[in-house]
Amino acid sequence: MNENVIVLELSECNYIGEIHQRIKETFDFPDYYGENWHAFRDAFITVGVPDKIEIKGVNSIPARLKGEIDKMLDSLKLMKQELLSYGFDFDFIVID
């Protein structure tokens, strides 16, 4: 079985807008993606759940954006819990 792995590369993101643009491109979110964490959760569920997400470049993000990364990771944790109840499972890992 081929594993559907998505690699989210966040290196050199200096603004929250850049993070959301990388997310939009990586996950192939629609043009109307709202670039906030609620929209991230909504779009993630609608485009299809990957088997695994590898998140890279987090350590290169400025300290002022670390809270945004925490929000993204919290969203992924919540989605993982919610989707398990519907029979969908995925893993995510921060690689740095």
C-alpha cells in the first residue's frame, strides 16, 4: 500500500501569510481558503485526509510566529481526534 505523505516545508517563512500560503499550496486548498486556523481545519477535511504529514522548517521560523505554529499543531491534534471517530486516521510529525 502506498502511503500518502504530504511534506509541509515552512523554512524561511517570515510572516503568517507566508505560512498560510505554503499550507494552501502544499495541501492544494481552494482559492477561497481563508488563511486562518478555522479555515485550515475546514479546508483540510474537504480536500482529503493524507496518511501522514511531515512538517519541516519550524526551527527557522521567527520566534514571533512560534505561537502560530502551536495553533497549527493544536489544530492538527484536534482534527486527528475528531477524524478518528469517523474512521479516518493520519499522523503528523515535526522534522527539524
